[in-house]
Amino acid sequence: MGLIDVKTMARSDFPFATRLTNTMNWDLTEEDFRFMMAMEPEGCFVALDDTKKTGLITTVSFDKIGWIGNVIVDTRYRSKGAGLQLVKHAMNYLVRKGVTVIGLYSYLDTVPFYKKLGFKSDCNFVRLAGHGSDGHVNVKSVESMNADDLKVVVDLDKRCAGWNRERLLKRIFKGSSDLCYVVHEGSGLLGFVMADWYRQEVGPLVCRPSHDEEALGLLKVVLSKLANVDARIGVLEAKQEIIDALLDVNFREEFRVTRMYWGDKPEDTGCLLAMESLERG
């Protein structure tokens, strides 16, 4: 196999994308790729060997920060440079948009691959899956998020993550406002959690440092809304108390990933307890 061609993903590529990602049991659907392309219309790509589709990659950009999401190559084309060409193409696209920092979540066995491209390891996250807890949970300090909360939610998330994810958070809220909650202290926002009915994913979970009790309260309330739903969440490995709380309600660990950055990584304030998703940080 020589150099592959890389083209921008089109809607007609969605069936291929879902078939390929299903080989890894990622449970992605065409709706997932519609969401990704709505976030970054020109930043999702398909690899071609002549006319045969062989792989794909997705990206999203938030101001000066870019994120690489799904990266997958057909097993028959692995270890032949297709993945390397896809990642380089995606990185070049993000840099042309003005991105100066690129992040991604790497499976532990692919960390050396990304290190060769200049990415540096930051910290690990634990991906867990399970069902929400049965029954109504009333945590006095936790309130439903409303439209008026969004501005302060976006501001806290920006201070926490280091970049502005307003358009992403607004999309989640628009589709699943009944799975979004906040905790206030006086007139200030201590933390928030968001989840998505379609993706059945909890995150982001953001809370100011030294407020673990409030973070657990947010988690308990959102899980009570997801009873009988096969939900997933990616928790910062250092937050063992959150991982233990999930294990106590019969969540199970699926795998671990390493967050990596190319360029100068954003300042970590310690507020991000659970990722939004593997695809978007």
C-alpha cells in the first residue's frame, strides 16, 4: 500500500463509519457522526486506498484548542502507515484553523504511537459502564440546570478545561436539559453535571476543588435519572472516591485511557472530574 488519500467525510460515508467502528464495539451510530460533523463540518476525514475506504478520524476545535476523537483503520491496513497519515492530516487541519494545542484520549497501548508525533502524556481516566440507580434521589443542594445557568456553567467549564466549549455544552443542554444539574454556594456556582439521553453518557462533571461531597451529589442525582439505562462515564483516575461510588452501584470498569496533549497543555485547575466524551475532551 502506498500513500493513502484523505478526504473530508460526507453523509454518504456514515454507513462505512458505523460498520468500521462496530468492529471495535464502539457502539457508534450514524447519529453520532451527524453530531460530530455538526460540531466540525470540515474536520472529519476518511482514508482511501484508491477507491476503497480504509479508515477515519474525527476532530473538533474550540478556539485555540483542538481535539482528536475517533481514530480507526481497517484491520487489513493497520501497521502500514494509514493511521499515521490520518492523524497527521487531522493535525494539519487543526493547525490551519489556528489551533495551538491538540488533545486526545489514547488507549494505553497506543500511547507510544502518539508520543512519536510529539504528544505528551498528562493523566489517566477510567471508563466505566453501568445502569443508573433505581428510585428518586433527593440531594438538597443539587438543582436542575436552567437556561439562565448556562452562562456561568460555560464560564466555570472554561476556567476548568482551559478552553471555551460553549457551543458543545449548549447542544447537550438543548437535547437533554432534564439530565443537567448544578450546585450553587450562595450566588456562585460550585459545580455542574451534564448527561445526554442519546449517547447515554454522563459528562462533563465539573466541580471546584475541595467540594467532593457536592460532586458526588451531582453524580447521584443524574444517575437516578438513568435507571435501566446502560450509561457510560470517564472519570479522572485520581478521583478514586467517585470511581468507588460508581462501583458501589454496580458500574464496571471497561478500560483506561491517557489524556495527551500536543503543544503547551492548558492549565489544569483540578475541576474536571469526568470527561465530556472520548471524542471531545
